[in-house]
Amino acid sequence: MLKKSISSKGGIPLQLYKKILGLMPIPCVDLVFKSGNDIYLFKRSYEPAKDEWWLAGGRIKRGETFKQAAIRKAKEEIGVDVKIIKQIGTYEIFFPVNRFDAKDIKTKQKGTHTIAIGFLIEPKEKSFKFNLNEEYKGCKIIKRIDDSLHPYVRRVLKDSKVIK
């Protein structure tokens, strides 16, 4: 069941967010989660990239810095307090679908256009436990960049320089 707003704390009302998805790119952060020598990916529950192994992350809120968004999204989505190691890069992603099937008002095209800032993060504490929100249905450790991963995920992982 879809929530009436995208966020439980002052989020954008769902109908307005659907309209925004059809009009403009969404600014996001994407997070390469590293703990020791382990790199984690998370299996998405929703479009875009449903059932793909992905990076945790999400939308940047108005008035929030990129770093603040990265720390907030890690806590909200995977339940871990993190520290930022470095900013990896800026990316533009076009998906053929979106979570709500919102269409561009002028072109009637479905899809999602995101502009993402990638960060390498690690847990603040060596001992941590994931508490995934409904956006994810699992996590896994990867030891190398596998060709089965989405090209975007492969690019961010490669740019992070912590895995080959």
C-alpha cells in the first residue's frame, strides 16, 4: 500500500510527487556502503530498478546539504548511523519506469530522471545491524564488480575505487 506522502516527516504529498516526477529530474544521493573490506548492495522492492541489487539512497530534501541527505538516507533506509568517507561523483540516470508510473505532462513518457551525488560511507560503529525499510528486501556483500549489476551501479562502484 502506498503512503499518502513520500516521507513520514513533512514529505511531499503523493499526488504532487507524482506530478513532479513527470516534470523534472529528482536530486538524489546514492551510497556505497563499506564496512572493513565488505561492500554491501541492497535489493530494491520498488521501481525504478525493482529487484536489482542497488545502492542505498534517495531524494535530497529542500534546505538539506548533500552530506546531510546521505547521512539521513542511510539511517532511514538501512537503519545505520554512518560517516562519510568521500564524495564519489555526480551522475545522471534515466529509467524507463518510475515507482508510480507518472507520465511527463507534455510528452506523456513514463520514467524517472535522477541526478545523483554518490558517496562512499561506512558505519560509525564497527558493530552494526541493518534495519532495512520497505524499499529493500535484502542485502548482500560483494567482492567484485559483477557484469550482472546495472551499468549505473557498476560505474559508481568503479568510481569509488574500493572494489574492482
